[in-house]
Amino acid sequence: MSPVAKKNSRTTGLPQAQPEKRMELLFEIGCEEIPAGMVAKAAEDLKAYIEKLLTAESVGNGVTVETFGGPRRLTLWAQNLPRKQVDVVNEVTGPPKSVAYDSVGEPTRAAVSFAEKQGVALHEVFLVTTPKGEYLAAKQVKRGRTVEQILADILPRAVHDLAWPRSMTWTGLDGPRFIRPIRWILAVLDGKPLKLTCAGIVAGDTTRGHRFLGAQSIRVRTFAEYEKKLGANGVIVRPAERRAKIEKELAAQTKASGLRLHADPNLLDLVTYLNEFPTVIQGKFDPAFLSLPDEILITVMRDHQKYFALEKRGEELAPAFLAVINLAKDTKGLVRAGHERVLRARFADAQFFWAADQKCRLADYLPKLEKITYESRLGSYRDKVERIRATARWLMEQWFNLGMMQAHVADADRAAELAKCDLSTEMVREFTELQGIVGGLYARAQGEADDVADAIYDHYRPVGLDDPIPRNLIGCAVAMADKLDSIVGCFAVGLVPTGSSDPYALRRAALGVVKIILDKKLPLSLSSAVGAAAKALLTSPPKKGVTPKQEAQILDFILDRARYVFRERAGYGYDEVSAVFRAGADDLLDAEKRLAALRSIRKSKNFEPLAVSFKRIRKILEKSNVKSDGLAAQPELFESEAERELFTAGRAAAAKVQTEKRAGQYEQALERIAGLRKSIDRFFDEVMVMAENEAVRKNRLALLAELLREFTTVADFSEIGASE
């Protein structure tokens, strides 16, 4: 195609009659057991990816896609698929009429060449009128692919591109990769097998039932038939139905035994994807094991055996459990007996570790931390303990100086000293989920103060935004010191989170710091806290320095998490958070108060017009390359009453705003700033800022700079967007 033809080509869709009948796709990836915690996300990702690919192929309109996951399969059900893509016509223009035809109207060599190039007969070309005149044109029809062709292309690609935390190969390193070896592929379109190959396996129209309860070859033609036949062969396809069955049987078992279920929604999610045909059975264990702390018993049952703990009416743990088995029934009780035998052995191990560990004081484990590496460049956990102690003491001193009488520095130091000692115990080596908890339990059993024991127990909290914070101020200090040390240390050695990579969970640590400050209402300078953690890193092994640039990056990293909390959890607008944070957010409690004040007055009549004016002021200053710091207007250079009025009103308001800010009266301060609207509007209506006289111009810019400087310390109005 000539350059001229390319420039003038147009694409249009041919109107086509839609087929009366649309098509159904049933697609299943059958494999070895997928880790239960990964199934739900994989099903969601598969759905999103297929929808994206169908849309890209222009066949996604009106199509509904559902996915279901189980331990041995990911199932995709798509309805209302068209039979083929719509044909597309490209109208391509070629040479102008004057070149395509000679003086007597006969086609020239240019016209013949154009027709040949477009693959059409000469009589099929035609003239079109464009703004530049008449040109020769031809139509090229790109026939749409059938949906069979499209699916044969995109389904294997979706399986290949499905993201997993880790993958396996089972035919060699150059072979296909998936979370587990793929054993069969089911692909049926409109009742007929779809021809495709995925991960080296030719797709067919057969699936497999439950590993023990069903047939190993089941032919299906539709999703309805698939669901019905698998149900008869020990597989409940829909996770929601499996979950409902589990919940119903859990309720029936607890009612029959007169006990209560120890609530555990995460475990319920897990067993839903751990079983294809879940059935709940009840087992018992020796009441003598109840001498162990409940936390240990529940952790063993939940994390190691996937059992639900049961409680008596007074919330006291009962010597019984509920297990979800992947079978239809346990008539002879053989499965129950097996579960009881395994649990007895696990509890016996825990009982042995509990007794063995307590032959030593918790502090005696401290030297052993020297052999446990935290990070190769940041030293051992023994080194980390010393840094945590220094930062925890600093935090408690700050709060004590602010009049918080519960800020006991010595207790915080003791809790920080013992917080990581349980990492060397046999109990935590065997049951890693209990780190911190075991330390708190051992500390209490060995006579440490309750506040110290609670602080050790809680110092990993909060793990997430829905997790509770430490119960007391000592625990908050130790938890924050631990998290700050992790963030500062990792940034110092270049372990900055990127994308989804965050091996030391620094984002979670930063969120924890923010949540503790806000939930506990702790006054604190974040920059000073980062500086204290940096000082601890410099004065304690490995004595690594943190540059000012790195400290600034760390502070921005924590503030990014704070922005998220205020926006997504507290519900503040994006522009509200930006306005307050631009005015400074080193003290998150103070920032929270300013946010509340900003939201309160946002609907006032003067607010948004003033915000527009402040945007204008900022743009003028930026365009003029004027910095607001240190500039002050000179009244003797004013030429108009509007200038004098704004200067006088601004100075008067600034003095009162400063007083109100010191008193924490942010709503009053913002209302007073909003009251300047009339003077600012008059200034812009009557005054030309960029006057020809250089002295006058600079003085007017100084006046605007002074306004911006004085009145953006509560919230920067220029960040506020207009209401919809």
C-alpha cells in the first residue's frame, strides 16, 4: 500500500445477522491436588484472563464467564459465545482519479497496480470523494475467525500464563509449567469436543470423578451434565455449595454435642477448597492435654491438622474437634480413629516441647539468637534485638515526656529483650506459627510482669489491617520498634519492595506502624521515629549508616501506607488526603484531625471557589518560578485597593489561624481561611499580577506566595478537586 493509501484507509464493520443460537463452552484443567490456599485466586485469575482475551478478539460482548475451583480441577463455563467474529471491511484508498485514469477515462497502469496489490479485479475498484478530491478505492474483507479457532488459540495461552506463587515441571525443565502436573484437559464447545492441545495433553470430552468415590472417565457434553455427573461421582463442583454443606454439618455436629465452634473463617475457606466432597466428623482427644495453653492446642488443630476446635459454653476448650474429610461417610469410624491418633501424637510433641523449653529461663535463649540470621547484611536476631531495645526505649521516653504515665521505659526494654527469644525454642521450631505467642506464654509462666508478657505475646501484631493491635503501650512500643527496624534496615541495604516482591513484608510492617499509631492515638513524629531506628542501626551491629535520602524514602514509604489507610479504610477522598499530606503528615494523629476538619467544611459555600483560587495562585507562582519561602509583600508598592485589602485581610487571618492551629482548632482555622474568598476574588478581578513594572510584579507575586505559605499548613486547598 502506498503512503497515501495508508493514510486514507478506513475500517468499518460489516453489518451481519447475528446467529440465533449462541454457544456454550465447558473447559476444565485436571491436575494433581492444588494447594487449597491458591485455588480461589487461580479461579478468579482464569476468569479475568479469559474475559480479557475474548474481549480482545471481539467475541466477548454478551458472554458470561464463570469459574469454579477444587483441589484437582479448575473449571471454566462460558455462555452466550458467538459462532464467529464479525467480518471487518477495510476501505483502502489509492491513487487520485487524475492518476488512476487517463484523459479518455481508461484505467492507467497505476490503477491496475493498485487493484493487483489489493487482490481485487479491476472492475471491483471504485472512486470515493475525500476532502482532497476523488481517489481510487477498494474494499478488503477480513473474514472473522470462528470461535473454535479463537478458543483453540486462547485457552492454552490462558493455562500457560496463569500466575502461581510457584510452579512445577513434570516432563523436564523445557516442558510445561503449572502449579501441579496436569493430567487431563476437558474442552467441549456446544456439545462437541474442542480440538486443542494444552501442556502437551490433547483435550477431550471426558473428565474424572473423585479420586476414591468416582469413575476415572466420565463423558460430558454440557455444563449441566458435567455438574450432575460429577455430583454423582463424588465431586461438588461449586465451592459455594461445598462451603454450605460444611457449615450445615458443623452446625449439626455442635448442636448434637452441646458444644460451640471456635470461630475460624480462614479455616472454613481453606477446607472448602481442600475437599471435593466434604463431610464433617467429630473426634475426641485426651482431656489431659488441656493442661497446655489453648493457643497451642488450637494452633496444632488448625494449622497442622485443619481441624476446628470446640468450646464449652464458658468458652473453655473442650477435648473434642471437628474434621472435614474428603469422603461421603465414615460408617465404621476408621477415619475418625486415624485423625484422633495423629492428633494425639501432635499434642504429645507439643507437651514435650512445653516441658523441655521451660527447663531454661526465656532470657537464657538470648545468646542462641546469635546463630539465627535475620538478613546476611543486617546480622543475627541477637543484633536485631539490641536495635529493637534502643528504639523501644526511645519511643517510651517520647510518650512519657508527653505525660503518658503508662510509658514504662524499663518494662519496654525488658519486653524487647525477650521478644525474639522463643525463636530458639523447640516449640517454635516445630510450630513456627506460634512465634511471639510462645514467648508471651513462657514469660507469663516464668513470672515476668503481665504487661511484659502481653507485650511479647502481641509484638507481631497487627499482621493485617483487620488484626488487633497490641493490648498495652509496652506492646505497641516493641511492635513498632520491631517493624521500624525491619523497614529501616532493609532500605539501608537496598531491599526495597518492588512490584509484588516484598520478601521481608515491609509493606505489612509499615501498615502495622500506621495502624498502631491511629488505633492507639499515639502522638509521634514519624521522621523522628525513623531517625531513632536509623541511629540504632548505626550504633548497634552491623553499624550500618542510613543516608538522608534513604530516610526520606523510608518516610515516604510509610506515608504511602498511611494514605491508603485514610482513603480505603477511613473513607477520605483522594484529594482530601493529598491536600492534608501536602501540608505535612509527620504526626498522623494531627493529620487525622486536619482531615476531619477538611471534610467538615468542604461543603461550605466558600470552600471550593477558594480551592480554585489557590490552584490559580500555585500555577502562577510555578510558572513564574517563584518560591514561597521567605517572600514578604511590601505595602508601599501596592497600587490598588484590592491589593491592600487582600494584604490586610491575609495578615489578620494568618495571626488568628496560627493561634487556632496551636490549639488544634483546625475546623475554625479552615473556616477562617475560607473567609478570605471575597478578598481573593476581588484581587483576581481587579489586579493584573504580571504587571509591566518589575517591582510591582514581584511584589504581587510575593503577596500570593505569602498567602500560599501561610494558608497551606493545615491543608493545601490547591489539591482539592471540584465536586461532581
